[in-house]
Amino acid sequence: MLDFVQQLVSGIALGCVYGLIALGFVLVYKATEVVNFAQGDLMMLGGFFAFTFIGILGLNYWVGFAGAVICMALFGMLAERLVVRPILGYPQFSIIMATIGLGYFLRSVAGMIWGTDDFKIETPFSNGVLRIGSLVLAYDKLSVIAATIILCTLLYLFFNRTTLGTAMRASSENMLAAYYMGIPVKRVVSIVWAISAAVATCAGVLLAPITFIHSNVGLVLGLKAFPAAVLGGFGSIPGAVVGGVLIGVIESMAGFYLPEGWKDVAPYIVLLAVLLLKPEGLFGVHARKKV
């Protein structure tokens, strides 16, 4: 039973990281109907920024965390302005290829600047544990879960309780109607990309105590976060987090209880099963086919 609880907590913590990356997928898609396949690489770059501020420059953990989030928010706006906005209106395939190219570019630049070694960020939670009887839970995993809950709550309040959040939701529903109502749609889209990059950075920094940061970590985790977004329902913000947690828990349990090799396969088997039974995902809106 103790092994089960520890694997459950580890799976939830890893799933929270998947969920935050998937959340970036969903935010950009809802605002622009663009699938940003560089989302995982934005997470990787944010992790390297945090490592630079905390591990190399020696800044306080929280100061370095905030600095990385701000830098990546600005970078997200720049990426939207230079890469995506010029080709909006072109076929979706063109935009997808542009984001894939952006991901390759970011991985190459990260490799040239920081090298190909693995890095780890020391955090205030790196060495602590919570003991409940015979159960031992690492603070670094608990901190990831707590931070994800706090971040999702803040995003919920932002999108539902602020004027800017309401403008973003209006733009995601109907961009043309929002424009006619006086909403600065281009600026809103840039802010959505900034928020998406900032959320990805939070995932990268939270991931650092659990695993290492390297130039290809964004590609690996992005390939797992995308199915998490699909599993939850690609247009659903809560679904992205729930899908990520499910993928993380299934992966953790399969790695512990099933034979070697099932860890990476089991989440996709569950994904296929769910999509066969509920094609729109767990929280997606079913679209009826018109005859």
C-alpha cells in the first residue's frame, strides 16, 4: 500500500508537469486555433533561463524563478509576432510546420549556449521529506502538485474575473466578432502566447527537482503533453491538467507494476481507448455531425 501511494504521488507530480505543458497547447489553440508544437521547447528554454539565473548567477530561487517567467513571457510574445502572426490565415499545415521549425531552432540554440549536459536546479524543496508513519513523501514532488493547484487557480480567476481574461475568452470564441466589439485581438493573442510561455516555464522550473534539464527534454515531454491535451479535450483548460495527471499516474503505475517497456506504452493505450469511446476527450464538447 505504501508503494502504491508513493507511486501515485510521483505520478501526480509528473502529470502536473505534463498538464502545465498541455495547458499551453490549449491556451494557444483556443485563442488562435493554432497547435504550437514548440510548447515543450518553450518549457525547456524556460528551465535553462532559470538554471542560468539560479545555478550560474547565484540568484535567490524565487527571484530566478520570477526572472525566468518574465523573460519567457516576453519571448512568447516575440515568437508570436515573428513566427506565427505573418502566416496566420495560411493553411494550418504551414503554421504547424513553422512551430515545429521553431522547436528545432530552440533546441539547437540551447545546445550551442548551454551544451548537451544534464543540469539540475537546487530548490528549497530538494532535500526535504514528509513522513506520515511509514510513508515518506518528497517535498519536491509535493511542491509541484501544490504549485500546479495554485497556478491553475490563478489562471481560472484571471480568465473569469478580469477584463483582460474576458477579452481573451471572447477572442477565443469568435475572433472577428471580438474585433468588431473593439477588442484589440492582435494584442490579446500576443498576451496569450506570453501566458503560454510563462506557464511552460513554470513547468520547466517545477520539473527541475524531479529530473534533469537538457536540450531535448522539451521534445520528450511535449510528445507526452500533447496526448494529455487530447485526452482531456483539446479545447478544455481543466481537461488539459486532468489529462496530464492521468498520463503521469498511468505512466508511473505501469513502470512500477508492469513489465519493462510498458511504462511508455500504457498511457497511449489508455488514450486510444478513451478516444474510441469518447472522441472529443474527457472534457471536450461533442460536435454533432450535420447531415
